[in-house]
Amino acid sequence: MCRFFLWLALGLALGAGRLPAAMINGHGYVPVADWAVANGLKVVRGGQGNQITATNRVLRLVLEVNSQDAKLNGVAVRLLFPVAANRSVPLISQLDCDKTIRPILYPPRQPAGKHLTTICLDPGHGGKDTGNRVGGYNEKTYTLALAQELHDQLVQAGFKVILTRTKDEYVDLPLRPALANRKGADLFVSLHFNATEEGKNEVQGPETYCITPVGASSSNAQGDGADYGRTPANRFDQQSMLLASQTQKSLVHNLGATDREVRRARFAVLRDAAMPAILIEGGYMTHPAEGRRIFDAGYRRLMARAIVQGILAYKSIVQSPAPSSTPTKPARH
């Protein structure tokens, strides 16, 4: 009798558009196949059953059981939680459905009459804070050079641009998003370059970060766990994920670079931004070839162009009318 009522409850839940949830390590999961059907995607299993591909006309999602690595429309993305399996049934976390995939499947739109016009660029480090140092090269020098090139290209594209620093000076981290907030910027873009420890100089490629959703740990946790509270940036989880995805896609495609994923972090400059915000690690100064390119003005010009194209792609999406076929309230699962 108990089993009967269990199956009855399950049937009612599915009939009402709700999926049965499994709890794994305290986090809610739903079956990938059921989530896909509820959102109009077709699922194909492959790779000895460990790889799952879900597709429709706007989304191609590739998942791997027991992995946080995924691909969303060809862009590598680090999931908030690994894909799990229960008796060979693949499960995906509800938080990833809501905060990682939904912004791509059901892109957020700008409020009517609100246009994306002002961008705040944040050249990382400066003054006494050199950032990464490789040989005689300081990260702070090249983040500022990239920001200046990006400033000129964004202005040419019709944007108003604010910089958190215009010279080699130290700016406290909280003051950077504070400036963007005070000036009413529509987007915040922090610029950095990466480095690895000695002996690991084979790592290369750009990474793009956006704010970590409430309830998840950051990709680079550093003591920042899932119990971290809500930040001002979490109001823009959906928009920041979409901006990060479009920017990472453009960087990888236009630079022919290794895709180091869209990732999540609660960096100080992201946490307090009251607008969609991303942090770009434009590549690894410690990689023999990529490092030389980063120090080259011509390559930084190409990188700036790729970032502009990513921002323009984001703008085109969020300022376009929502398609009539998109549900007013997309299925949460």
C-alpha cells in the first residue's frame, strides 16, 4: 500500500510539471532525461553511457556522469555540482538547472526601455600590487594595456566606458565595483592574466568567471563554501552567467585558444557589483607561447576585439524581444 501511494505521488508530481528530487550530499538533484523532456530537449546517451547530450534548436548540452565539466553550446562550463547517477539514471543538480543552464536556454531580457550603454572596465592590480610576475613582466602592466585597448574599441562600438584606474596606481578592491555602482554602469568587466607555479607552464587558455550562486561553493573555493551568504551580485546571477558564456565563447573562437571554462567565484570585485559582472583571465603568462602573445600589443588588440564581440552578442540577446514560444515562467526543472 505504501508503495502504491509513493507511485501515485510520483505520478501526480510529474503530471503537475514537477520532477521527483533526489538529495545527494544535501543538494537537490533531478533526472536529466525528465528535466530535458520538461524543457523540450532530446536526450542521447553515448560514451559507454557516461556521456549525455541534450539538444533542441537553441541549446546543445553535453554532460559527463561523475564530472563537473560540461559544454553549453560549445562553451566549456564548470558545473556547480558533479552529474550523478542512481541505478544508471543520470541526475543533475537543481541549482545547475536554474543557475547554469537556464540563462542559456531561457536568456534573461532587459526591462522595456532600458538599454545597455555604459561599461565599467577594471584593469586588475596596479601600483604596489603587481599581480603575477613572470620574468620582468608584471600582470598589472598588461591588464592596463588591455583595458586601454578595450576602452577604445568599446567607444568605437558606441558604448560609454569607465575605468577603475587609468594609470599604474593601487586601487582598493571594494572601490572598484563601488565606482561602477556609483556611475550606474550596466556591465562590469574585470581584466586579469593567469600564471601557474613553476614546473606547470603547459597550462594555457582564457577563463571567464561570474558570481557563485547562493548554495554553491566557488570553482576556486579558497575557504568560500556553499554556506556563503547572498551578495549584491547574486541579483544578477542569470545575466552574469549569460555574459560570461558569450565572452568565453568569443575569446576561444576568435583567438583559437584553449577553452579553460566558464567558472564561478566570489572575487571581491564581483561580489559587490550591482550589475552583471565578469572577471576575465585572458591567458597564462607562464605558458611559453601564450605568455609571449599576451605581452604583444597586436595580440591584445585581437583579445579586446573578441571581448567586444562577446559583449555585443550578450547585448543582442538581452535587448531582443523574448520569442513567443518561450514560456512566461520556464519550467524550473
